[in-house]
Amino acid sequence: MAGLIGIGLSGVLGHQTALNTTANNITNANTPGYSRQEVQFETQDGRRTGAGTIGSGVSISNIRRLADAYLNQQLREDSTLFGEQNAFNAELTRLDNLLGGEDTGLNNALNNFFSALQNAAEDPTSLPQRQLVLSEAQQLVNRFQGLNQEFIQQRESVKTQMQQGVNDVNTLLKSIADLNLAISESPGVAQGKMPLELMDQRDEKLRQLSELVSIRVTEVEGSQVNVSLANGLSLVTGANASEFATRSSAQDPTRLEFTLTTGGRTLLVDEQIQGGKLGGLRAFDELALKPAFDELGRLAIAISSAMNHQHEIGMDLEGDLGGSFFTDVNALELQRSRVVPNGNNNRNTTGQLAVEITDSSLLPAGSWELQFSGDGRSYELIDSMTGETVRQGRLPDPVQSEINMPGFNIRVEGGEFNPGDKYLIQPGRNAADSMNLNIRREEDLAFASPIRTAANDSNLGTATINQGDMLNVRNPNTGALLDDFQGAGQFPDGPVTVTFSNDGAGNIGYVVSNDSGVLFDSTMVDNDGDGVADTYDPQKINQIFSSRPEDEANGQYRGYVFEMTGEPADGDVFTIDFNKNGVSDNRNAELLAGLGTKNTLNGGSQNFTEGYAGLVEDIGVKTRQSQMDKEASATLLEQSVNQRESMSGVNLDEEAGKLIQYQAAYNASAQVMSVAQDLFNTLLQSFR
């Protein structure tokens, strides 16, 4: 009877365990990371008799966790991919909406500003029209500064998310290390009896960690796991966890860089942060936000530079030359602000650098790193985006020199450099934020041209002269005012006259002079620079004065040029003078308004609106691509989740069926015990 009772008891106890396990599955059906558990039965050793082996019941050999290491790894990889694309797309969408919005973008402000200039050109004496130009110019400045501020806010938001992500990573790494220790110290591990709940918790922590950064997981002895970055840098080794941190970038203090402290050493791991939310935020900062900053700065410089130049060569209502319309892009403090010394530079470094904008139409958007080697005078200029060396050489002694690039120069002002010193070169840095309107009064708008021409009434020839084109009022090499513009409202040396000689045999010459004497004659003119004196041809358009600044020394470059056609008679005189009382002149206003459609960007291939549209389009394309990548990664993640659920998830219908199965087996086992009791009672009664 004892054997029958034991058999029944083993069944009752075994199926009670099965019922408990099934009930636990059901109650944890919605627990994140829970893996379904299954009771494994095995037959107990039988009792051998002469008639054969008699079974002795059932026992529980193991309660196993239905989990597949490959599926878990696939889930982590797909979580990493989706975490990266989700963060990248969220930030790109925000930036795309900002740049493309009617109220937040630049398009309306640009169009309104140049439309106001065009309207003012139609009535240059109208003070209300001039006031509208100033108002729209201020709106344009406000929009540049507003966009720049929005970029800064998004950059700070990304930095905050990075810092919070690092805190979350550290919490997860510590939890994984603690779970490693708890699992390895759990009773029964040596016999293969695993702490199932702890293993579920660890897998869930690993999955959460993979959402933040790409990791590799390796199983080791003692049922522990080691966790590392994709390049193998250790994050968790047994019960020891490394610690992430962020700090201001040594290259650019406005941005963050990632560090990892392990074994008492702190390593820079910026390049190793790939995948996950942190990788997505870092990719957005590198591939979208920084280029947007650079492009916005380049556009601000291009508009300011073009407007300043054109306005400076005009004349205002009071007869004075126009000054800078917007902030001077080459103000000394701005030039120096475009260079950022690396935080790791030698403390003894005293070198001073500045970046001068030389041609905004050629200025590229981007950043470069200037690094010194050898004895501190050999240098390399490296494109930050491509990593390519674009300039290299050696500084002279003394070091004052320039490193020329398309659109800008890096000016070495002095001091000493040390091997390993690095400098971040950003021509567009702070350009949008520092952009301001310099003109405050309507009368100061320079809508007229400061020069005009006239033909003597006594001229007999057919030659005509146009009203001329202004080139500059300053010497491009020295920045000093040219001779003709050093007086207020007049040429200091009086009008310039062009007096022709014509011998009737096709030999036409001229002499250019002013009150101080002869400036030059036609035998000295070589406007095309071919070494041969130009001849006056009545059948062609002839240029009077040189457009080459190097001819300033011989008096031929005056900051303006004229065109003449027709045949002058001997003794014909043409006069060039300051445009006194030219308040109704709108020549410079037309040129200012024309800058709205003139191709002044990318080597003369784009206007301002097209340049901004290129930025909007670039961000828009990246946003659309990231949206597709996000949707694709979401599909992959869903498939991985479904595959894991098919293996490890709780199916309530299946568990309900098992409840019935185990309940029936439990009842039957109890009935076996009841039969054993009845038999025992019958046996006892037979002896009464």
C-alpha cells in the first residue's frame, strides 16, 4: 500500500507544481521580458521485483525557461536599430518643420525684404518706402537670429537627452552587473537549477540597454554575461560595471562627447557610440544639426557681405556714401570667433588665428580642423566631414601668414604653436546670431550712385558714355578709401575728364585728367592684362578705367568703370563727377533689389532663396529617408518581438488547456491515494 500511496503522492505533488507554474505563466502574461516556464516531468526509478520493474511515480526534473539566445540577440539588434532611427527621425522632423514652416523659415522674410527694396527703387525719395525697407530688413535679421536660437535650443535638447541617456545606461549596467552576481550566487546553479526570474530580468535589462546603444553580449561561466560595445570595449564584466559620462567636447565646447570609465581609466568613446537612441542623437548632431548651423551661417554671411558691398558704393539722401547695411562680416571680433582652440592644446601655446571672409560667393558651408605637428610650425588643414587633408604646409618665421581657402583665409596673426595643437575652423560660426541692421535712419539708405557722367555740349562726335558701374569705394587690398571718395559729397581733386584725340585716320586716343593733372592716357591702358595697350574701337564697347585693383597705383583703377560706344571727334570731352543732389537717382536701389535674384552663392550658381531652399531640401530628403528607415526598422522589430513571443510568450489559451490537463492529473493522482487508503482499510477489516 505504501508504494501505491507514494506513487499517488508523487503525482499530486508533481502536478501541483505544474499547476503553480502554469498559474505563474498566466499571471505574468503581460510582464515585460517574462519568458514562459515549463515543468519537465521524469519517471522515478522503479522497484525491481522477480516479476519485473514496478514504477514508483513521477518527479520534477526541471522547471525550464522557454527562451532562445538567438531570438533574444535578434531582438536586441532590432531594438538598437529602431532606437537609433526613432531618435534620428524625431529630431530631423522637428528641424524640418522649423526650416520649412512659413512662420519659422526664411523664405517669407527674404521675399518681403527684396520686394520692399524693389518698391523703394520705384520712388527713391519716399521716406515711407524707405522705412518699409528698414522694417523688412529688421524682420530678416530677426528671422536669422530666431532660427539660430531655435537651432541652439534643439542642440541643448539633444545634449539633455544624451545626458539622460547616459544616466539610464549607467543604471542598466549596474543592474546587469548586480543580476550577474545574484545569478551566479543563486543556490542550485551548479546543478543547472537556474533562477528563472533573475534571468528574465537580466534579459529585459539587456534589451532596454540595446535601445540606447549597440552592444555585444557574451555568455561566460557561472551563467553570467559580459557586455561590451560593438568594438569590444567592455561595459560589464561579471559583477563589475563601467560608467559612461558626458563632458564638453574639447574640439567644440558647444557640444558633448562621451567618455567611459573602466578599471580606473577614462576613455573617449565618441566614435564607438553607434546605434540606439544615443547613436541616433549623435548622428543627428553630426549629420544634420551641425551642417544646418554651417549653412545658415554661410547664408547670413553671403547676404550681409553682398548687401554691405552694394550699399557702401551707393549714396544716401544727404550725399554721403552708404556704410555697411548689416554687421561687417570681417569685424575683428567675428574673425577671431571663427577659430576655436582645442581644449587639449598645450598650455604654453600663444598662437593667435582669425578667419577672414574673402569671397562669400565661393564660401563653402562646413568646418575644418587645423592641427600642428613637428616643431609646431608644420600644419594640416583637415575637412571635418570627410577627414581629408585639404591644405598642408609650414608656417614661415615669423609666423604671420595666411592659409588660403576658397572664400576665406585663415590668418596666422602671431604667437607660438606646439606639436599636437588643434583648432576648429568654422567660417560661418556665430554669423546668424551676430547679424544686425546697421542702418537706422531712412535718409541713410544709399539708393543713388555717387557718380554721374556728362558729355560736353560742344562735342561733335557720335560717341556716348553710360552712367558707369561702381566697383568699390575702398582699396580691396588695404581697405582705405580710394582717392576720389575721400571727400564728402565731391571728388577732392575735382571732376575727372576724358579728352579724345582723333586724327581722322582711325587713330583714336584719350587723356584722363582732373584738377591735379593728367592721370593716364590711352597708351597706358591694358584692361585685359595681356601686356598690349588697348585701342579705342568705335565699333565696339570700350571700357574706360580699369576694373583691376592692381592698377590703382597708376591711377587707372578709380573704383568705377564706364563704357563708351561710337566715334568721338577730335577734342570731344566727357566729364565724370560726383552725383551731387542725386536724390532721385535709383541706380543703387535697383542693384540692391537685384541681389534677391542675382546668383551670388556657390560660385555664382544660386541666389539667396535657392541657397536656403537647398538647405530645406537637404533636411527634407534626410527626414523622408529617416522616416522610411524608421518604418523599416519598426517592421523588423515587430517581427523579432513576434518570433520571441512565439517561443517565450504566454499563450493564455494554451495555458488554460494545461490547467485542465494538470488538474485532471492531480485529481487522478489523488484518487490513486484514495484507492490505496480503501485497500488498506479493507485489509485491516479482514483481520477483525
